[in-house]
Amino acid sequence: MLKVAVLQSNYLPWRGYFDIVNDVDVFVFYDEVQYTARDWRNRNRLYSKQGLTPWLTVPCRHRTNQVINEVLINNDLNWAYEHWETIRHTYARAPFFTKYKSFFECIYLMRKWERLSELNQHIIKLIASDLLGITTQFANSNEYNSFGNKSEKLLSLLRSIGCNEYTSGPAAKDYLDETAFVQEGIKVIWKDYAGYPEYNQTRLPFENNVSIIDLLMNTGDDAPYYIWGWRDMKKL
């Protein structure tokens, strides 16, 4: 049984993204599809004592109908330093800022990023493996054969991978032909994001829809519990 998820890479995604990564054997970045501006692809938010921060946005140079893995970062702007300074300022007094300070400094200050997809994938893979202990294998969709559009293309991709069980976010219900997947012997699992436990943040009310950085800075090594571990505790 090979469990697979296929998602576009996002910038500093929320904990639900890593929940799906942890659910599967192979996580495939689907960055050969069209880039959408003003979306999770190149921006996210943090949570400070003043509330939600302004969007942390990676400035991009993109053309109409350009796919994600072709999008270049606009390095004429000093975005990397500004993002790190925002992270540092927001979480300098968080319980686990010192623990993760060097990790994020290295990402933002020690390397120049040319492509958005490369930046996103690097951050996601490092956080998953180094900070959350996830052992899932990562791949890119363009490493496999696929054809068609939307649901058809996704199904052909999963055939190429040899998938038996496909985990998807609930938004895909609008276009995914689940019957076609079942006919191909692929079981579709719809991810349920409900029930994530709250954790101590810098202010109330609790805000769930923020970057994984917020969870890491506030919970440290306990972060996996607040992503997937709580479900195991409910079974006891």
C-alpha cells in the first residue's frame, strides 16, 4: 500500500500542510501547475501581541499563465532580511525562539533564492525532517509522466507513481472525480483539518490560520503533538 499526497508548494505553510505530509509515504510537490498571485504560494502570516502581522510576501516576477516552478523571486528588494527581521521581532520573547533562531537565520541570511518553488520546497522539507521528525519521502510531479487537465492529469500522475491511496485536502472536492480514482484502484482520503488543539500564543483569541513558525516558536519539540499526536492520545 503506497500512500501519496500531491500539493503545490506554499510559503511557510500552516500546520495542516505538515499534517498531510506526515500522513503519507510519498509527498509530491505539484509545482508544474499555474501560479496564482496573492495566494499561499508566496505569502503567509504570523501572530504577534498586536494580532496578525501584515502578510510576509515573497516578491515575485511572474507572467500570465506561468507555472509555479518557473516563477522567479524579485531580489531587487531586500525581502529576505525583512522577513527574518519580522520573524525575529515577532517571536524574540517566545519560549523557543533561541532553539530555532539559527535555523531560520540560515534560510534567510545565508543563501540567495532565485525561484519561489525552490525556496518553498527547501523550507518545507527542512522543517518536516529536521524540526518535526517526519520521514516521508519527497518528490516533484515533473519526475513522473502525466497528461490531461485537472483531475485527469492528477490521476495519471498517481498511476505513474504507483499510488494505492491518495490523501487530498477538502478543497479538491470541487473538481476531483473520485469515481474515476476508485475505478483505478486508488482510494481517496479526504483530509479533515478539524479538531486541532489550541496552544499558548502571545495573545487571545487563538488564531489557527498562521504559519507553522508560530507553532514551533511557542511549543518547541511538542509541535508534532499539536499537528497529529493529539489524535493518538484520543485513541487511548
